[in-house]
Amino acid sequence: MFDRILIANRGEIACRIIRSCRRLGISPVAVHSEADAHARHVREADAALCIGPPAALRSYLDADAIVRAAQASGAQAVHPGYGFLSERLALVQACERAGLVFIGPHARAIEAMGSKIESKRIARAAGVPCVAGYDGEDQSLPRLQAEAERIGVPLLVKASAGGGGKGMRRVERLQDLPALLAAAQAEAQAAFGDASVMLERCIQRPRHVEVQLLGDRLGHLVHLFERECSIQRHYQKLIEETPAPHLSAAVRQRLFDAALALGRAIGYDSAGTVEFVLDAERDDEPAFLEMNTRLQVEHPVTELTTGIDLVEWQIRVAAGESLPWAQHELVQQGWAIEARVNAEDPAAGFAPALGPVRGYAEPQAAGLRVDSGIDARSEITPHYDSLVAKLVGHGGSREVARQRLLQGLRALRVIGLPTTQPLLADVLSAPAFAQKLHTGFLAEHWAEGWQPDVALVREARALAALAWLAAQQEQAPHDDRPLATLHAWRATAAAGGIGRSHLVVDDGQQRHALAVHLPGASGTAEDDDGAIRATRDEGGVWRVAGSARGWRVQVDGARVDLWHAGWSVALQVGLRVASSARAGSGAEAPGSVCADLPGVLAQILVGVGDRVAAGTPVAVLEAMKLFHTLHAPRAGVVRALPVAPGATVQKGAALVEIDAEPAAA
């Protein structure tokens, strides 16, 4: 067994691997970029080494830097986690050259399954059914157009390398293929360094079901049952569970047989997952999608139902140990459902949420597991993905697991950033969740996009105003300004009620006027729809009259952070007169192209002096490994480019300034 392992990853999965290392008596070593110098995984490891600047390409994706760190730390093996270099031959080969053990499958398996095109050829040769499509080497537009006509629409264009929805486009009309193909190829090239694509028939109501494999280096291979991963958005998983509901025993066995056949065909010797798609209307014949030659994000549901620590057995297998079970000895007990909590705002199209975490507390409850990578000292940056925690409910039945997960989502406290918690809770609460699932679940139930309850939003605005005013009153006696202790007075008009303050609450999209009366621990906040009365208890929790809801509220200057049952929101509060004065100044020029979210400016697509039409792509913003293209709001001439590519920018920063073209004489 190894004495010391270097973990070539960050965040939640690095913390997860550290736990298994501790249990095995192995010393864990972390690596970090300059942006992660104070991250939680760095603090939890025995040692930590910096491997480069914030950009992943120059740190977590630098195989040579990771190997140098492993050698410097005295580690004998490298665990890649998932993402980053976990399925890249560069790290496997660098480890081999340095005499380090790579904790994962052999290089030939990674290479074979790393190409969706090659993996399908191997699968077909092993007798594994595949989705109809085209995966040939001829990548010319005429050939791809001809194959698309043969397959028919709708179809999917998919990057051969990588995953996570990058380089994927759905084609509804054949005339749209050239443009969508170009976009998919460009995204694939940027994300994976490989622009090759494949075409697949698009199943209208697909189910996404996968099988966990585990093999050793002595030729033993077993499956650890299946997982349902159909609740997705933009081809990225949100909720996973095992066993898969509404799946017949015959189809389940076909999944196991196909996964094992593929694993044996490549001599698989670690933890890996074979992914399949099924038609939710029929569920009769699973078709192979791809194989992930690494640990999956959703591995905890398998661990909870089998009692097997997958990270432990990745390490044991890499150290040369044999699997101790025959297939018939492996059984599942109970049910487990996992929800991925991301630092994203589901009400704003899943826009990334960046900045410091202002409060964090994990629930402790029977049948609930929390795997996380942040704490109250963490900061979410634009350089990496948005996963902050995974919550897993486990119990004797699907309903027990669902209820435990739902309670956990409502209790996990992340203050200062919006997360996907309230959306996930609504998915689990939807009656259709008890029925057969498919990957279009979100679009079917929230066709216009998910939004929080209107009453909840109004309540948050009222409490933000009350909490802000309470903070001003508490600070006032310590302020040396003579008028600081006076509230709600006017020299020329009625104040509108004894002790009433006129405030404005800004949610980033709109300003809302409220009249607030707060004589003590209780008060009212009135808007156009009426008054809301609330009380703050001795523990600092605010409660609205007639409601059982309790709110955690933090005031920091004009910023007020609120949290209730998994829903977190930040609002700006100020006096109405001061807010009005600010609103009248500093308006951005109508031709400015501004960052619509915080991130890194990946590309500038125009130059100073270029003429652009309305809608022309002018810049690409990268946030949490996703690319967002920004477009010109009007026709004109590019006057200035205030920000250089590679710079980190805040939401609202001007990136491209465009002047209207002068009218013709």
C-alpha cells in the first residue's frame, strides 16, 4: 500500500479523496493554483504545493507541473479525481516516465474510450448496441451533411472528445446544420483540443442510465449496478439515483451484460462507468453512449447502496490488490438519491454565481451524506466549475431517500451566493418525479425557466429593508454625526407616518420602493401590494407574521444577504433619495457591450475601427468552464476595447465600446 498520494484535483473531489486516504492511513498531498491557495482542500491535506496561476490550463491541466509536485512531496502515486486530467493520457504517461503510479485504468483503456468515435467501434465489435448515427473519419461538411440526411432530424452533433455537454448541438432542421456544426466544432476545439464530431439520431424522450464497473489488474471485473441520471440541464446531470426506477429486470440485466462486455473488451482495471440511453416511451433496448474511464461525480449513491468505498478500491487496485468479491456476492440495499448543488442562479438561466461565501453550514441528519468542497472561508472564482456540494439521501425506499434529500437541501445553508438548491427541491417535490424520468424533465415542467415563488421574493425584499434599517439604528448611537440618530423626518412635508423610513431595495434588475416602520424588534415594510409585518427573535432569525418561515439575514453596508430553506439572495438597500441620486448618474453608453456575469474574457472577436452589425459576436466570456458569446447591441464602429483577453472581469464591466455610425451626408 502507498504511504503518500498526491491528489491532482481541487474542491469537493479532492476533499473526498482525502477522507479515504485518512481512513487507509495514507498521507494526502494537495496541489493548488494561485487562486486556490487558501481553499478548503489545501487546508485539509498534510501538505500542499502550488502548481501555477489561476487558469486551469497552466495549473490543474499541466501534467508536468503535477508530476513535479508529486516528486517533490515524496508521493508514490497520483489520484486524478474527475475532470481536469483524469482521462488525459498526458498525465498517465508523465506518471510512467517519473515512476509514479497513476490511480486509474491503463492507458490503452483511456485512449480507446477517450474518443466517442473509437469507443463506439469497440462497443459494436463487442456486441453492444449503439445509437444510430455517423462516427467516420471523414469530417468534411459535404459528408456530414449527407450523413445527417440519412439519419434524419432531430439529430445531435457531439464532440468526439470530452463531455459535459460541450461541443454538443441539437439540429432540428437540416438547413441549420452548417452553422450548428461550426459552433460545436469551435467549442470542442477550445475545450478539448479536438474539433472532430459525430452525429447521432436524437431520441425524443431519452432516459440516461449508466452502469458502474470495477476491475482489478488481475483480470477480475464486476458491475456495481446501475444509476439513473436523467434529470439534466444543458446535458449536465443534476440529480442521480440508484436503483433506476421503473426499469424492468430484463432491461436491467441487458445493461449489466453490455457494460461488462465492453469492459472485458478493453481489459478494464479500475472504477469506470458505461453510459446508455433508453427511449422513455419504450425502455426495451439500451444503446451505448460512452464510457467514462474515471470516478463519477455521482459515485456516492453506489457507495451508500453497496457499502463499497470506490475511492478506496481505486487505490487498492492501483496498489496491486485483487477484488475480493464474485459478482453474485454483490447486492444493493435500500435506495440513494444525489443532488448536485452548484453556485448558479437557476432563476437567471443558471448564470454562474461568483464571490465570497458569507455563511455556510451543513445539515447533520440520519440517512443524509454531504460531500462538499467549500466552507465559510471559501470564495467561488470564475476559473473552475460551479459544484460546491453534493447531498445524498439514503433509506430503505425511494420515498424515504427522497424525503431525506429534500430536507437536506432545505437545511444546507450557503449564504452570499445563489445556488441550485431551490430548483432541486422543486424537482424532488414535483409529482412527476415519481413517474418515469427523461432528460427533458426541466424543460417540460418549467418551459419559461424556473423562478422562485413570488410571495417568497416579496418577503425577502421586506425583510432586507427591515434588517438594513435595524442595522442603521444599532450603529447610529456610535456615529459622531449629530443627525445620525434621527429617522423618517422631513422639513417641508409629512413624513408619512411616525418613524417611517422610505427605502429602495435593488435586486439587480429592478428597484423597489418600501416604507418601513421599525420601532423595536418588530416592524412593518409596505410596498404597493400591502404591508408585511416581521419580528426578529433573540437568535437573530427574522419571521414574518402568519408564516412559519425563518430567515437568516446578514447586513454588510448596503448589501443584505438573506437565506431561507435553501434559497439565498443578495439585495442592495438604501434611502430612497440617495438611491434616486445614484440612479441618475453613470449610465453606461447604449453601445457598450458589458459582461453579463463575472468571468474571464476569453476572446475579443473585433478590433478598434471595425464596423459591426447589430447582433455581431464581439467577445467571448468564460465562467466556470462554460463559454458565453456577447453580441453588439447595435450597428456601429468599434471605438475602444477597455479590457485585454485573459483578464478577470466583474458583471457590468464594459468590454467593447461601439459608436453609432455617422449618418450619411
